[in-house]
Amino acid sequence: MVKLYWAEDGGIPPGDRGLAYGDGLFETIRVDNGHAPMQAYHLDRMTQDAARLGISITRAELTAVFHQALQRYAESHAEDSLVLKLTLTRGAGGRGYRPAPGVQPNILVSYSSLPPLPDCRGVKVDFSRVPLTINPLLAGIKSLNRLEQVMAALELQGDVFEVLMANASGHIVEGTRTNLFVETSNGWLTPAAGSVAVAGVMRRYVLERLRAAGEPVKEGPVLPEDLLAEDCLGVYLTNSVLGVVPVRSLAGQDLPVTGRLATICGYTPTTE
């Protein structure tokens, strides 16, 4: 059975494996007027990724925790938007890397205000100098191990909204906190799920909406030149808190901005 902790009550024990080794997962869930549009997607992912890591928790337990969090935080912010954060760890116990037998998972719940939303007219993006290493065993999992993204995020200076990270092959994989979609004259292109560090829930939603609309979608390698080519009709970043964000400038080159992806998906919590 999972042990529940509230951040304002003191947090998790010092011996927690998430704190010591990054042995866990997290989800950041946007809530608007007491409703979380992506709730099912977030809880699906955490349940599935916990199973991949061998952390024992059920979808029913996560659902119960989420509803407790809504009652605790969202009801007092009924007219506001906020972000709930669920941090799930393997628990406390075990000397070194090996977990203790029968260790019980911990879940820490906190909330924060909604961050500033990007301009719907598009954002400025650059390429990161920090390489992104994808372990196939952990591909797509939103684990607590995010040091590469932390280092890349240090490059966010001035009005640069995001930096795009490449793997050892030079393929553009994702941003520090976003997934990537490219509209070309042949349809849509996005890095394959097995090649990304975090398979975002908004990525899943966008893929579902594109396919439901009959749009051609290819999941495969994305090169820097694909983003700057003449047949590139638009570059978009996706994130469940920020929605669908068009890129208007990449590495100093202006890009076309049509907003077509946001129209297809019908989910764009950005400023006017």
C-alpha cells in the first residue's frame, strides 16, 4: 500500500530512495476550475511506468490520491488554474542501490501556481549544446532522473522559451520540457516513442487527434535540417501544462506559424 505525504506537512522521509537515487516518477497535472483535462492520461502513464520500474502501485490507488489532492487544493482555488505534482518513489529502505525486500512506495503531493503561458503567436527556440542520452530500458519514462534537462535548461536565457536536445546520432529528440511535432508537405513528423526521454501525455493526445482527423503522421528521426527546410510548414512544442505551442523562430531563423495543430487538437491554453 502506498504511503501518502503532503508537501506542506513536511515531505517524505530523509531515507527515501527517490531523494537518494532518483528512484521514482513524477507527474505535473494542470487543473482548471477544479477539472483536469489530462487526468486519465497522467494516471495511465504513472501506472504503466511504475510497472516498468517494478514499483508496486495500482491505478485505483493513484486515482484515490489524485481525488484527495483535488479536494485539498483545487476546491480552495475554484476560479484559478494550478498544477498538481505527484511524486512517486519506490519508498525508503535498502542499503545502497538494492531496495529492501517489501519496501512500500511513497507518494508526495504538492501544488504550484500555473506558470506564465507562452504567446500563441509563437515562441523563440534554439538548439541545446547538451546531448541527450536515451537508455532503451527507460525510454519515455518520466522518472526523477532529469539532470540532462536541468543542464540544458540553464541555457534558457533572455526570451528563449525552449531549447531542443539531440541524441548521440544528431537527431532532435525533444525540448527540456516539451515534445516536438513538425508539419511538412508530406504530413506530420515526430520522434518515435522509443527514442524520447519523456513520452509526454500531450504527445499522446496530439497523436490521437491527428490520426482521428486522418492526418498522415510519421514517427521517426528528426534532423535539424528538417526543422529549417523550405518544406517545413510549422514546428510545434507540446506540454500538458502549456498545451500546443508554435515556434516562430529557431536558431535565429523565422518559421511559418499557422496554428493548424492547435486547431486540429482543440487544446491550446496559451495567451492571446
